[in-house]
Amino acid sequence: MHVTRISRVSAVAALVTLGGIAGWAQTRTGSLAGRWNGTAVVNKIEVPFVFEITGEGQSIAGSFFNGDRRVTSTASDITDQTVTFTFGQLGTTLRATVAGGDLIGEYRRARGAPYEFRASRPAPPENAPAAAGDVPSIGGTWIVGAKGNKGERAWRFIAEQSGANVSATILRVDGDTGTLTGTYRDGRFILSHFSGARPLLLEVTPASDGTLLLQQNKQTELVAAREHADAAKAFGAPTDPGTHTRVRDANEVFTFSFPELDGEIASNTDARFRGKVLLVNVSGSWCPNCHDEEPFLVALYDKYRDTGFDVVTLSFEEAEQQPSYPRLRAFIKTYGVRNPVLLPGEPGTASVKLPQAVNLNAFPTSFFVGRDGRVRGVHAGFPSPGSGAFYDQAVREVTAEIEKLLLERIPTSW
């Protein structure tokens, strides 16, 4: 399948060239508003990305980008020569000092060592690198030979190309890498992604036999072949998200009983759920692919909530987030989540807390529960819009399943 969304690639190209200024904010640190060339150092690897500051005075915000989607700070503070952006929905903080016109500091995560951070103003257009000459064509869908930790044999590499500019992602059963962007130079495409999560530098080198060599963060090397090519068939097929996870007995009622944020227990037997079609979503505010999926789930809930449909989010959160769950609360506020959110426990306990599930190892995973309380299907993972047609396909399939279940009659009893 060839994915062609040239308008989005053009938008990505605009981000790569970093043209335009969003406005100017006069602060004690000087004028910060506008686009910046950012770099995060991860395991000694420099991962470039686009960062933008908007607003005026003390009312400023910082934004990472995941393709067309912004990941915007939830709070900020300016003190002397230091600016701090808090991303509550990620549980992270970016703190930087203005030095010689650059921003220099660190990106602090909930877990692990902080990333060294540096950002500089974009070069004037006349100083931008010249366009590449003879650029290989890599647009389309490729099959990647891989041995994932979820039993996968193959992934997909999905690329959209406009001249030397490329927007791409690697799609696994649990979701994708986020939108990688970059250009062609010195015989290879240099792509990167950092949206406050999933930092990745991907070097894509076309080989003489028509395959691609994918090198991730200067270490992991993978080979990709065009979809339907003989080399791709040898890798095997990517895992079907509709069959990756199942339930032990489809005739059993799917049960859950966990506390909400206010401490009240919510169970599948509650009157508010009986006779409804449910999408029970295994999620976590720490999970980047769950962030990719949430805008869709919010829209789905808003569209069908008055027709006998509900979303039940089972948010598995780490121990250090308890008991107040600050990141989850910011996640809920950021995306406007209005459906019930339950707290089953820590991420590693998902299979124990949901014993009816088989091979439950992808975050997110959605269980489609009919009006009779029984599971009619399961969808593992969720792609971001960066996966192009595969994102559209996931949206269509999930929506169609909900619409089909809503047509069923409400049973008189279970």
C-alpha cells in the first residue's frame, strides 16, 4: 500500500526548514517566542527535533511536535535567565538557561537520567543547506524483518516523500515510533523524532538490491523490503492487531472491578454499564501510544455516548504516581477525557488483573464488549496519524465494530 499525503509532508518540510515566527514575548531572558532547532542527547546520540515557544511575558508555553500534533507544556516559569516548562501529561520538565542566544539545559523524566538539551535559532533561509540532487525514492510501505519482544517477526516502515523531505514511522503491533522527519544527504536519509517521548535517530540507507538499511540510534540495524517484494515475503507478515490478544472464553462475561480516582469502585455489573456497548481500554499515562490513541477515543466517546456506548479506561500507573496520580490527572485534562477512568494497579500487573485475557502485552489494547457483557473482539495497540493509511484503517475498524455492536438488542438478562 502506497501512502500519499503530500500536504502533510509539505508541512513537515516547513518544520524542517524552521521558517516563520509565531510572535514575540519580551521577558527578562529576552525574546523567546518562535521556532527553535532542538537537540536531545540520548545515550550520547544527538536527536534533533523542532521546538516552539509561544506567548508573551510570563504566559508562555513550549511545544514539541509529533507530526502535525503539538505536545504543549501545561505550566511554565521564567526566573532571571532560566525558563522551565512542565509537561504534566508526560510527567516531565524542560529547564533551560539562555546562553549566547541558545537555550541550554536538561529534560527531566519521571524515570531514568535526564536528557541534555540544547536549542538554537534556525539559520536564515539563505544559509539553509542546498537541496539534494539525485534523491532515491523511498515513499510507500516497507516490511521490516524484526524480532519484537511481543513475538513479532516483522514490522512496517511507512514513508511519505516530497523531494528530499521525508516523513516516516515504524509501525509495530502496539503502535508506532511517532512521526520521524528529515531529509536526504550524503547517500542516506537522516530522520528523527522527539515529542517529549520516544527519542529516535533513524538513518535510512538505500541498498543496491532495492532494500533499505535502517539504523536506529547508531546501533540497531534492520533491513526493510518493499511490500509484496520477494524479500519482504521472506520476513513474514506483521502481526495482526485484531488477533494478537484474545480472551480465554468468549462466552464468559468480561469482568472488571477497580477504583476510580475518587476511590469509588466501578464494576462491570454497575447499573451505568449494564446493557451498554463498552470499549474497555487498557492504557497508561506513561505510554506514548496511549497518547496517540486518546484523541480518537475522546471523539468516539463524544459521538456515541448517547446511543448506549461507553469507554472504560483501565489506566495502569507506576507506584511512584500513587496515590495522587498527577500525570494521569494532567493526561485527563489535556485530552478532555470524560469517560470513566479506573485504576487497576501497576503496568506489570495487567495480565494478573485481567485473567480472562490471553497474550495481553501491548499498551494500549481495547476489548469490545457487547450489550450482553461478552467480548466480541480485541484490538492490540494503536498507530499515530504518522502511520497514514494504517491509522485511518484502525479508526475505521474500531468505529465499525462499535457501530455493529450498537445494533444489537439489549438483553433482558445475562
